[in-house]
Amino acid sequence: MSAGCLRPVLSRAVRVVCGGGGGCWTPSCRFLIYSETPNNIAPSWRFSLFSTAAGDTGESLAPKKKKQDPRARDTIGSAGRKISQRHLQVIGVTGEDLGAMHRADAIRLMDEQGLKLVLVNEHKDPPVYRLMSGKQIHEERLRLREKQKVKAGPVQVKELTFSSDIGSHDLTTKLKQVQSWLEKKHHVKITMRSRRADPTVSLDVNLERVVQQLEVTVGYVSKPMAIRDGQAAMCVLRPPSAKELAQKRQKELTAGRLCS
């Protein structure tokens, strides 16, 4: 009795939920209830769990490559005895190719000749090492340092002009200014003018003597030369290179030994 009363109530509830109309429930309706049920599933749910969103190709992003430091090879140094590679391509101290050899043989050769192994090219197979003396390593460091300075940027050029009959006090003041510019890594263009048209006066020689009065070591971009048909002389100075400073120290040491 109770079951018969509940059946009409349940059928009506099913039709209301599934969008069906009114009326009485019949046994044949049970075949129509689910077939007439609208597809109320949200569009986003219709995709498989393994499907990808629009515009997603499913490919993983490739890792970004690190940019190589352009100054990575601006230094040089001895690799010592800690060499990770087993086989090496060795270049001799004078530049000759000694061929590929085991690292133990390369280290033994280094010890026998009293030299150092320096990595030249690690990207080759086998990597290239060179036998170098301490002096060669020092000179190569100086060369790389100078090369790095050239790449640093444009150099500012200062200009200074004075006459050939300038007074000693004024000349001292101007030379101090030149030294100050050189210490700031500037180039200095010096022009000496002649007030008298005297063909016997060599302005380039006089200008070189003036430069020699500087209390600092200098390098030349262009050495003193006569210009304007001998009516003036010009030169361009620059800060000394590390090699020039080393040569000056060597000369001073040699002169000190001769005097002693």
C-alpha cells in the first residue's frame, strides 16, 4: 500500500528534475526518462582528463641556455696537477704540437721541464693544454689585460696647445695637467706652435724634450712630428701599457745593478 503511493510521487519528481512534463507515470515512461534527459554537463567537463587547453601543444618548454660570459677567457692561469680530463692534446713551450697523451704523461713532462700546464681550449676533444713558463703566463696575462682595456669603450682625448717660447712656470703647470689626464686614462693631444718662422728650430725635437719632462711614464699613440709646414709640432700621448711599465722596471733594475 505504501509502496503504491510512493511510486507516482517518485515518477513526478524524476520528470521534474529531468525536464519532463506533467501527467501520470506509466511503465513505458521509464524508457523515455533517461533518453530525454538533456546533457547538462558543462562544456569544460566534456574534455578528457588527458586533453590540453586551447593553444596548449602539450610540449614542455625547453630550458633556456645560459649565455656565455664574453670575458670568460680573459684570464689565464696554470691548471696545476688537478686535471679532470684523462687524455690531453699538449702543445710545447715553443708552440710545437706534442700530440695527444695521458694526463699522467703530461704532468710528468711538466715536472721534468719545470713548466706549467695551461688550458688553451677545453671545447676540443681532447682538450688542448700548453706547457708554459711563469714568464710566458705573466706576459699572456698582460696581453689579455691590454686587450680587455681596448674593448672597454671609447677613449676621451684631451687637447693642449702652447707656444715654443712658453715660460718655465707655465710649462710646469701644463705638464701637471697632462699628468692628471693620463692618470684618468685619457689620451692627450699636445700641439706646440712656433711664433717665429725659424727653419733651424726643430719643433718635433723640442716637443719630445718637453714630454720627457713628465714625471710619469707615457706611451705614444703618435710620436712628435712636424705639421703645418714646420710651423707646429704635434703628438698624442696615452697611459703606459703594462708591458711598457715592466720594461721600464727592468731597465731600472739593470741600471741599478751596473751602478752597484
